[in-house]
Amino acid sequence: MPVKYTTTTLKKMETLFEELGYVIRYEKGNFQSGYCLVENKRIAVINKFYETEGRINCLLDIIAAMEVDNTQLSEKSAKFYKDIRQIAPEESTNQ
């Protein structure tokens, strides 16, 4: 099942990050990868000029690199997280 690049999917991603304690901010800046992650403050800054598809892809990249505790998530978000993990399997951990 491929990712649907809709505003609904983006909202689900934002809710997932919110439940994990992250704040998502859309701002301008020179991000080589399109986003910046301030881990010790749990802030994800994404290029505000990205359309919905670009924003979703950035959030998928971030979530692939995160360790997520499913107990923090609502039932709906936990199911969504499971679905997107199947779509975007964890990338190599040689970062």
C-alpha cells in the first residue's frame, strides 16, 4: 500500500509526532535534506516551501530514524505508525 500524499495523511503524521512529544514547525531555511531535527528539544523543522508530498516525505524520513515507544500512541496512531513502517522500512543505521 503506497503512501497517499494528501492533507489527511499529513495531519495523521503531525498527530503521530505530537503524541510522541515532537513539535513540527514549518519555516524557511537552508536545510540540505529539507528538514532539521533538534532531538534534545524534540523539534522537527521542515522547509515551509514544501508542498504536501515533500512534507510527508520529510516526516517519513524522520520517523524511519526514530525509535518509537508504541505505548505513547493512541490506538489510531499506533495502527497508522505500523502501516507507515511497512511502507517505509527502516533505512540503514550507519548514520
